[in-house]
Amino acid sequence: MYRVLIHGITNSIGGTESVIMNYYRKLNGSKIHFDFLCNQKTAFEKEIVKNGSKIYYLTSKSHHPVQYTKKINNFFRTYGKKYDCIWANESGLANIDYLKLAKKYGIKRRIIQSHTTSNLYTGWSKSIKTFLHEKHKNEITNYATDFWAVSKEAGRWLYPKRISSQVQIIKNGIDVNSFAFDVQKRKEIRKKYNFDNNYVIGLVGRLSPEKNQIFMLDVMKKLTTPNVKMVVVGDGPDKEKIIEKARQLNISDKVLLVGIQHNMQAWYSSFDCYVLPSYFEGLSVSGLEAQANGLPILVSNGAKPKDLKVNNNFYSLGLKQSIEEWCQQIEFIKENENRLDKETIIKNFDNVGLNLDEGYKKIGHLLLN
């Protein structure tokens, strides 16, 4: 049994978490066993424990640095020898203590995987974390043994240029069947939330500055198409800002925040169009899930449309383009685009190598060889 310790799961159900859990469900078994190292309670705790894996919780370094240092050292001193590999899924390198201690206490394989293409740091400590990220970027080869990324851009963000040839690109494949359109689930959601007579624009993701959901409020304000609603799935630090701006624009009746949801097949099925206005993405999992559902999709150029595009009912605009242009594009999609059928979708995902089967087979091979 090859024992792997995963780091990088948070308390949200974001893209990184979804990808990790998809691979976990496919690979955890007779040849590979996964456990998790977390800084906060994970939304997937019940599933992970039910499947026989352990979750080790550490104290937050930013909130309790002394207690954190004691706990993380004690953890690796006690449990490090149990693991053949640590797999760290990261968006930045401000903190690489887990890789340093994994090396110190004898975990021979130390994989780091990049999941984004830019700086996610915010708040008063942003400048400090940015400095540490750049410092550790130059040192990362001293501690990690394997370097993975969801795209070439994500690799360039996290790793020094000198090791670019060593970076394994592992795209965020998804289980297409799990997100296929379901007419009955669509009816249930739309009836429950009184969407029956609406054109529903969906957004899914952490409510945070880089995801830029707040931009879509200005678009909603200027849309002239009647009976349009915007549904936002997710939670995060921008929640109150979104609620307040919707109130200020007098469009609160057109915007619904439904929080974190687990039945995402049903929610995608309830939408008529999907929009991703992010400033930047690695390879958006929600964008792939929406396409697996067959939805027409409009993304910002920051969402890497060349990498993300799977289906033909896919459009992109720059965030510097006017609100009016975004409105016109959504109105065009409403009048001219429909969902694609399942057979076409599966063929498209297979053609671009973004079906989950490709990714999990590659990771399984890399771990065991």
C-alpha cells in the first residue's frame, strides 16, 4: 500500500477541493491510501472519514503561530514515517513548512501542485506573503521532489523558470457524467426557488475578489432582457459586499445567493447560462462542470478561455470591455444558444483530454512509478 498525505483542502467547495476529491474517489483503494492534513475543518469530512481516511487538523499559522509551530513539528515527528508521499496542492508559496518538515522527517516523495496563475494574497499581510512567495519560489527545489501544475501558466506562477521542463501538466479533468443535465432536477430547483418563468444566469465559486462576482452586478443592472435572475453558488469574504452592492443598485430581487451547495448537478441543470468573470484562473473546474452540463458559457479572458473551452457554445470577453458589451453578449446567448446534448459533450471532453479518466490515470501512474 502506497500511503499519501494530501495537503490543500480547505473548508470551501472550490475548484481545488473538487479536483482533489475527484481523484481521491477514483484512486483511494487497494494500491494507494490517502489521508489529509488540513488547517481548518473540511466540507468533505464525513465522506473522507466514511471511506477510511484520516484527517489531521493543524492550528492556523496566522492566528496562533506558536501553537501552530508546536503542532506541525509534533505531527511530522510522530506521523511522517507512516507516509511514502506528501501531495501539496497550493495557490502560493508563502508557507512551505509542511514540505520542509516532510523532508526533515523522511517522507521521500514530496509533490507540489500549482492550481492558479496569480497572487491570491489579500489584507494587511499581502506584501509580506508576496515577499515570502518569491523567496520560497527560488528555494522550492530544495524541498519538493515533483512539480505538477494544472496548466503551463500555473506552473510558471509557482515554479522558477529553470525547472520548467520538469513540470508535469495535469489538467483538471472532471467526471462528465456526474454533471450531465437532468431535467427532473432542473424542475425541482426552479420550482423551489420560483425560477419557472426566468432566464437564470449562474455563477459558482468562492465569493472572493479574484472570482469577481461583483462585476456581474453592474451587468445585471443594465440588462434590458426581462425576467432575468442571477444565482450565485458559494461563500466567502465578498458575500456582504455583493449583498450590499445589489441593494445599492436596487437589483436585490434579481440576485440570489444560495451559499455552498453539494448537489451541483441539480444547480447547473437549473441554469440557462453560465458566467465566469474571474480576474484569473488556473483551469476553472466550475467552467468545466458547466460545460459538462451543456450550458452556454461566457468567461472573462482571465479565465484562460483557450485552455478552458470544450464546447462550441462558449464565449469570452475582456473585463476592460464595456458593461454594455457584456450585456449584448448575454442577450445574444439567450436568443441564439441552447444546451448541448450529452453525446456531443462527452465526445468534446474526450477530444481535449479533460475527462476525469485521463487525469486520474496519469496521477495514479505518477504516484506508483
